[in-house]
Amino acid sequence: MTSCSKCGGRPFYTRRYSGETLCEPCFRDSIVAKARRTVSKYRMIERGESVAVAVSGGKDSLSLLKVLHDLSAPGGYEVSAISVDEGVAGYRDEALAHARDLAAQLGVPHIVVSYRELFGFSLDEALDWKEGERDVSSCSFCGVFRRRAIDEAAARTNASVVATAHNLDDFVQTFLMNLMHGDVARLAWLDPAYSDDSFPLRRVKPFMEVYEEEVALFAYRSGMAFQSVSCPYMHEGLRSEVRDYLNQMEAAHPGMKNVMLGSALDVISRYSGSSGKRSVPCPRCGKPSSGGPCGVCRMKALLEQHVNQ
Ligand SMILES: [Zn+2]
Ligand SMILES: [Zn+2]
């Protein structure tokens, strides 16, 4: 039987793309080490900074909170947890409880903001009103508000950095989907080194070089409770087709996803330097916008039309 490539211990996981076999402690260490290298390579978090980790209560975000908490003392930064309550009856409460429990266990401050408090409606109500706006998917609609809510929560913790749990698979899927939608201008936002002087809150993805299946395994073996049911409004459509395609490619050609990530980053860095893409303040609310009213103000205007009818 093969033993752990690092310590000779009992085999637990074989990383097909590198051929290394790891015992469980070495596997866990490898995930933490990879996140640490990613953070340092892209200078995602500097010493003395305060990081707000966006925690939905699912396995990826709870793992990220745990990993960044482990890295925060040696890295010289502070970590807090922020969660968004979209207002989805029977779904969100369980996830928020998992986020609250882990934050308490780690001794990390936890802030929850709700759509109702920030925007005046719950997602349940908004999607009710949205009937008829079929050209806007529930997820892209909700995503616009969630990003704003995360910014608000981060501001309340005085964070200068927001960390989200997007993994390598999410990154490559988003890259490909932008190409498929003809949305090349959005590629600049994926640049891990992207910074925007006019809006100083940085967004970072410390798991962007870790395979989804490895984050999942890390979560399953860490003994924490997390929500596994997905949002009842989720209709992923194209994204799940892209996910299946990438998984098939990876099964036939181990390491393909790593290569795709490298290529995507190469394209993005060449593109984002020349695109000159910068946000400008939204004329209605003053928050970052790619031009004209921001997504939140546009979506709110759509909703108000329906409510006033
Ligand atoms: Zn080992
Ligand atoms: Zn606005």
C-alpha cells in the first residue's frame, strides 16, 4: 500500500494531477498551505489589516473562515465573519446558525445583515414581485443585492478586505461563462490583483487555486456542521453544464483545471491592464458602478415599478 508522500503515514487522499498521496493531517495542511501561498502571491491580505470573511453557512465558506482564522495569527491580520440573510423562509436560518456556531467556536466576531434591513424587502417578496421579469435570473438578481449587503457588513466591521470562498472550479467556470456570454469586459473584475483606488474595499479569493472537491473533502473531515441543501431559487442552467464539462475533462486529463486556471489568469492579466476598467460612483447611491446607475439601483427601480402597479 502506498503511504503518505510527505510523512509516510496512512494514505487518505491521492491528488491525481500531481500523483502525490497524502495522509489526512498532511492533506489538511496542504489546503491551508495552498491558501497561504495564494494570499501571499497576490498580496491579498497585508499585515495589520482586518479581513471580513463572507460566510453563507455552506462548506466552502465555513472552511475558508477556519483556514483564514488559522493563518491570521502568523499572518498578522484580524478576521471577522459576515453573513447575509436574504430572507428565504425555511432555508437561510439553518445556514446562519452554522455560521454563528463556527464563529463562536473560533472566537471570531460575526455580523449578519438582512435584505429587509438594507433594502426594505426579503428575497421571497422581491422574487414574488419580480414575476414577469423573466430576462433577469433569480441568481443574478439576488447576487447584485448580496454583493452590496456584503460590502455594507464589511464596512461595519471596519474591514479593508472581503474574502469570499470561490474555489478554482468557480473561477474557471466564471471565466468560461463570461466568454460564452460575450462579456469580455467583466474579465477585468476576475483579476486577483485588481484594485480600484476610488473604492478601497478589496475582494479576495484565497481558495481560487484549490479544487472544489478538495475544499469539500476538507470540510467533510473537519467535523463542522454545514448546510448542504442549496437555495430553493437556484437555477444554475449554463453554470452546471460548464461544471460537468470541466469535471469530465479533469477525469480524462488530470490537471486540466489547473492549466485552465493558469490560462485564464494569463488572459485576464493581459486584458485587465489594457482595459482601463474603473468603477465610477453611482449617481443615485454613490456606490461603485460600471457606469450610470449601479445594479442595485437599477434592480430596485424595476421592483418599484411592479409594486406600484
Ligand atoms: Zn502525511
Ligand atoms: Zn446605486
